[in-house]
Amino acid sequence: MIKSLKVLQHPLADSENQLEVLGNSLLNQQPTFKQKLEQNGVHPLRASGIDVLQLNLGKMCNQTCKHCHVDAGPDRKEIMDRSTMQWCLDVLQKTDINIVDLTGGAPELNPDFRWFVEQIRNLGKQVMVRCNLTIILANKRFHDLPDFFKKHQVEVVSSLPGFTQDRTDRQRGEGVFENSIKALQMLNQVGYGQIGSGLILNLVYNPAGAFLPPSQTALEKEYKIELSSRYGIVFNQLFAITNMPISRYLDYLLSSGNYNRYMDKLISAFNPASVQNLMCRNTLSVGWDGFLYDCDFNQMLDLKVAERRVQHISEFNLDILKNRATVVNQHCFGCTAGEGSSCGGSLLN
Amino acid sequence: MENHYYNAGDLSKFGNIAEYQKDLADKFFTYYGEVFKDSHLSAKEKSLIALAVAHAVQCPYCIDAYSSDAFEKGYSEAQMMEAVHVASAIKGGAVLVHGVQMMNKVKEIGM
């Protein structure tokens, strides 16, 4: 089993070391993200509201993907507890935040996952689960997840970095592709991705290497043809996501000698048109321990929201947070390169 | 001048050719951009053709650019190598088919 950076006591398991590496890129006379925002008249970048509450239910995962920005894996024990979940529910009850995006790790491994989904749905909020697919087959107790998702009208978002075994397994581990295909077929069988079912199944592509994703539109078209013809699989949308130069992917970039070239590529592909749609402008990210961040990536770099009065979900204050200035760093170039990138894919489509 | 003819860094300076002749460069890059758009052939298919042609014309800049582009667009290593073999077969065939010309000449002058 591949171990997480944390268990390996790798220097990059420490967010400060990651930030130091990102900061060192300035020695190569690369512009800062802040400078780019200033040049385009959008600094400081501010939230325009909070439409999405993205919750990390824990870093435990049945997979150890090479590019994982969470450094998740079977050896990670951090799990959101029920009291933190309750704080999140209180916030949802008191606000108009309508979309809850559950992520991890594998969020389904949280022992309170199903209870939490039911509570959120009871509040009438939409639930989106970032399901790695293989969890459905990982243990008998997860085989009914497609039915559970269907019962609660949960939107499923799943990674599949290729429609061939080679690319997928290279990034996500041996055997992942085969099990992902089986899981997608199980989701299709209960109606996910089928026209008229109302059950949304979106896939995520991210590059298996040191490069940017190709056009989301072209890729989605190709995925639909290939997955349908090869495996009879249907889905709704494909989100093409850029890999962020943090955590395990940063380790890959450095150890493969691709780091400087990748950062140059991200910076030279800076697209000002993507800035207004950045996900940090309408999303609030909550860590497994309840701390608040502008996005999932800032969470992994331990860059909490700048408002010191409200850095934990127990201190949530919509008036303060809805128009907060967001915390930016060099990794943000990953969200503004080319078509732009977010947890919902390209920012320009 | 560098003491060698090819520099990897020069690939990113391709656009600089406009410094000496802007109008023609602009026309060329506009044309280039149009050629590689999705049309009757997809941008992905065109990328693989470009990779094969890059090898046939033995342009290191083009090989660099289209090895990346074709891989990024989703072609596998095996598919890309097959494209190079297509280029090789055509180049090899182009040499060999001239053997007929050689044979014609030899037959013409031989007893």
C-alpha cells in the first residue's frame, strides 16, 4: 500500500514547506498571483456571497492517488465528528446556502456520513458527493450506496482521469479503472446519468501528468462516445480540472523535474476572464476539524480565511464572510490557467 | 549566437519572428490557429497528424510541441509511436519507391 506523505514524515506533509517551495518560485522572477490580480484590477479578490458549503468529512480514503492534494489515504485518521457536522447543519439552517459539497478523502468512510446526508436533505438543501467510485465496491457495506444516493437525490461527482485503464490506474492506482467502470455501471443501473431521471452523475478529468487539461467541451464529447461504446456508461457532464501544485502533486512535480516548467505553464496561461468565476468567490470550505478556508486547496495549505473573528464553523457569521477578501498564493495560478479550473470544472463554459 | 543550432527555449520565442516581418507573421499565426481548430477533423486528430509530420520533417521544436500536445489530448504512448511509424513508413517508402527509378535507369543502360 502506498503511504501518505504524512505517514512517511515527508517534508511536503508540512504546509509551511509547501508554501516555501511555492514562494521560491519567485526567485525565478515569476510574477506573484497577487501582482497578476493587481495588473487586472481585481485585487483584493473578494467573495461575492456563499452559495456552496464544501465540507471535508475526513482525509481517510481507500485509494492513494498520486496527484491527491489532500494527501488522503487508508492511513489518514482525520475524520469530521458529529458535533462539527451539527455546527454545519446549524449554519445551513440559518442561511440561504443551498448547496453542500461533501468531499474527503472518501466522504463515505465517515461513520456519520449517511446520517449527515439525511440531515442536510431534511433541511431541503442540495447535496453533492465527491465519490471516488471504488468505495462502492470496497466493502459489502458500501454496495448499496447508489440506492442511498438515489433515495436522497444526491448529486454524484466522480473522478475518472481517462476512459482507458492505463491513464486511470497510473494516477489512481492499480485496479481502480476496472472497479470505477463497475461502479459507474451500478450508478447507471439505478438511474444516475440517465436522461429524465433527475439523478446527476458528473465525471471529473484531471491530467495524469505535468500538463493542463485539454478543452473540456471536446473531452466531454469524447468521453461520452468512448464510455458509451466501450462500457455502455452514460453520465451528465465532464469537469476538466487542473492539478494544483500542492501536496502529493507538488511532490510529483518536484521529483520528476517538472515543477518549474509546470509553474511557468500555469503562469503564462493566466486567463483574467476566469477570475470573476473563481470558486473561492462563492464557496466556503470547511475542514474536517471545522476550520474555515476560502477553498479546498487553501485548506490543505492551512491558509485559513483572513477574517480572524470567524475562522471556525462555530463562529460562522454570514455578514462577515460573504464579502471577505480571499487569501491567495502562487498555487492559485492553477485555478486561472487556460479555461480556468474549479471543483465544477472549466470556469469559462 | 549560441554554439549550437537548436535551443529548446527558442520554441517559446516562435512568436518573435513578427519582430522582423509583422504582417506575414500575423497572417501565418492566424492561419496556423485556424488549421488546428476542430473542423472536419478534430483538434485531437490534427495533433496526431502534426506529431507524425513533425517526425517526418525532423523538426525538434515541432516534436517537442506535439509530443506534449498529443499526450495532453489523450493519446497513449502506443498510439503516438504508431503515428511515428506511419511517418517512418512513408519516409522509408519514399526512399524505396525511388528504387524503381533506379531500376528503370539500370535497365535502360544495361545490356
